[in-house]
Amino acid sequence: MAIPSTLTANLEPVQQEYRVAPHNIDAEQALLGAILVNNDAFYRVSDFLLPEHFMEEVHRRIYEVSITLIKAGKLASPITLKTYLGDADLGGLTVGQYLARLAAEATTVINSEHYGRTIYDLALRRRLITIGEDLVNGAYEAPVETSPREQIEATERRLYELAETGKYDGGFQKFSDALTAAVDMAAKAYQREGRLSGIATGLSDLDAKMGGLQASDLIILAGRPGMGKTSLATNIAFNIAKAYVGEKQPDGSIATKNGGIVGFFSLEMSAEQLATRIIAEQSGVASYKIRRGDIRPEEFYKITDAARDMQTIPFYIDQTGGISIAQLAARARRLKRQRGLDLLVVDYLQLLSGSSKKGENRVQEMTEITTGMKALAKELAVPIVALSQLSRQVEARDDKRPQLSDLRESGSIEQDADVVMFVFREEYYVKNKKPREGTEEFFTWEAEMNRVYGKAEVILGKQRHGPTGTVELQFDAEITRFSNLAQGDRLPDTM
């Protein structure tokens, strides 16, 4: 039935000089009729369909009033709705007559969800058109202080929000459904390597303490220069990418079964430098030898074998320096849409910039960055490992193990983070205190070096959903590799 709208009544056929926005009046009428005949039809679309998704204003009003009545436990029918819609001329029909015709020509309850999805999809297409028009108009009329890059980021954000909210799920769910999801998560953790609820880092002692890297968590990895925080982040990221196994779903999409797809923002080192570190770790050939070309034939073969094995690993590097948190978020969203994303690493926080508002100091800027980073972790539903510097006050203490108060520039880092872990290598400090050989002090120093050589500590200073404490790891400085500490080298557990 064609809508007897005043927009179409008594108009002579004319050649249209414009395109009409996508819509389907018949689907809107069919759904509204189904709801008026049987209010149960509303519950088939209530989780995703809103009044603004209807093209015709009168249909929006009918749906809106129906929602109000049904949620109040009342009957939504042509008779009850007529009272709330007032008088209007709908192409020669009164409101009551139009409602009666909707009900008379209604579809079945079974088809109501299909019509609801059709209406919803057309509304999304209209929003896409609006975003495109806004982009064009903004490009023509943008003020001088607005850069094209900012317009691109704003449009990408709107598109991503539309893509993520353009789903049919949401709203309340039965507790039994939540239980099923929890059991499914436990089953996946049981089947996953290491039997963890989060993504395994490849470092078993750290995984045991954290349960893996959890989705939506902001994980701060901090340390003084020379402690190996970039090496640890690189090791974890590569372990996860190397373990990646995808599984095809019934809808054709690929879901991560083990490991993960990794995005790595290297704001300090180039992609080549980062790749050199990873090749050194995987091949066992020292990175300084690779840089100098000081390698033997058998070492060269190790390097080429390692590089060949790494060709297909889902590890993506962005080496652009000096980007803002908004740019980082836009690029992360793009990576997730195009390639997928299970872990994001940022090396490091202090090299990011905020929105550069006038009068904003560095502490306020850092607050904006960490708040934005936490929001991005929730939005993308992936763990974000963000590296951070520590203040120099660590060096002034006798015990140089870092603390939460050592986080540089802002208390917001500690506040916004779900996990804060510090990398500490006592060997670094002991090595720099080497006395003259042959003295009594030298033999004491040598004994101390033997105790700390090749060992590192990861100190969990904060963990929102788990215990704090210290995890000991093995560290090979030549190839910048962190690994599990051999069983015999571990300290005994203390009560």
C-alpha cells in the first residue's frame, strides 16, 4: 500500500532533478501494522530499531508512541494510538483511518524482524550519505585553523562508530545467555595454548601472574633507559603474532583462535631497527653483528631462515613519529577494520602529543593521552601495551627498583591503567660499578655480577583484576631476548 502522504498527494509527475535518500515505505508500513496487530512483534526489533530509523515522520511518531505504550504494559493498537497522535490529514485519510489500514494490511509477526532490519540498514545508508555530504561541505568550507588531517580523523571516527554501532545486538540479555558466554570463554581458555583467559605473552611465569593480556585493558610497561622495556614489548608482541591461528566462522569472517594480530606503533625506532631486533632474537645472532655486517656464513643462513619464517606473521608496524593520540586512534581503527587487531603496542607514551590546546601544560596533555588510550582499548576491545618512561628520581635511591610514584609527568598514567608493570635489571647497575681488577672490591663485585647476570624482573605494581608481585625472567642482552627463567635459577617462593 502506498502511503497517502501530503508529500505525494495531488502532485503531477515531474522529472526528478535529485536523488531520493534510500528508504522503503512499504517495509515501514508492514512492520508498524504487525506491531499494531500483535505487540509481540515489537520485541523482535526493539533491541536495534529506534524511531529515528524510520524515513517518514508520521511513522516515527507511530513507532515512538507504540514503544511508550508497550513499555508501560499497555496495548498499542489503532484505537489506543489514535488518542496520542492528534488530528492530521494523511492524503485524505484521518490518523485513525490510516492506523486501521496499517493493521488491516499487516504482515505476520514472523516477518517483522526482517522488515525491521531492512528499515535499519536503509537508515545506516542515509547516515553514510550524511557523513559523505558533511565531508564534502567541510572540505569546501573548513576554517583556516582546521587542517585536512583533522577532517580525515573526524570522518574516520564517525565511520568507525557507525560500523561498530551498526549491529543488531545490544540491550538486555538473559542471565542464561551470559552464563553461556562465560562458559564459552572458559572453554576457549581451556583450549587455548597456556589455558589462559587472555592472550598468552609466551612468558609462562608472567602469564600465570596476569592470566594473559586481557581485552580492553590498558597495560603500562615502564622502565628507566637500558632496562629493556622496548625489548620486552617487542618479544611479547612477536610471540603473540607468531602464535596466531585464525578460524573461519560460519559467516565467512576469521576469528582468532590462538595468538593474535599485532599492531606496533614504533614512535622512536624505525621499522628496520625494530625488524633487526626481532631477527636477532629469532636467529640468535647479535643485533650489533647484523648492523655491522660482521657475520659468518652460517650466521647469515640463520638470519635468512628466520626472516623467511617470519614473512607471513600478522605483525604490522607504524613508524611515524610525533603523531597525536587522535591520529593513533584513527590508524588503529583502520587496521582493525582492514586486517583485524588483537593487540596494540605503543612505544612510547611520552612521544605522543595531545590535541595541542592553547594554554595546556604537559601534565594535562598526558592526561588526555592516557584517557584516550584507555578509551581506545575499550572501543577496539583489545589490550593496549603502552611503554612509558620513569622519572630520574629512581637513580637517587639505593634500591633502584621502580615504584608507581616514579611514573613520569602524570598521575593519570597510574589512574587510567589497568596494569602497570616495571622492567628492572639489577645487572645494569652492578655492571656500571665495576672496580679495578685484582682488588678485594673486584672479587666482591664479581660475585655480585654472577648472582644477577642475565636476570631481569618484571614488577607488577598495579593489576586491577589480579595480584601484584614480581616475576623473574631470563634476559640475553646480545640478542635482546626475554625468556622464561630456568627452574633451577628461580628464587624459592616466600609465604
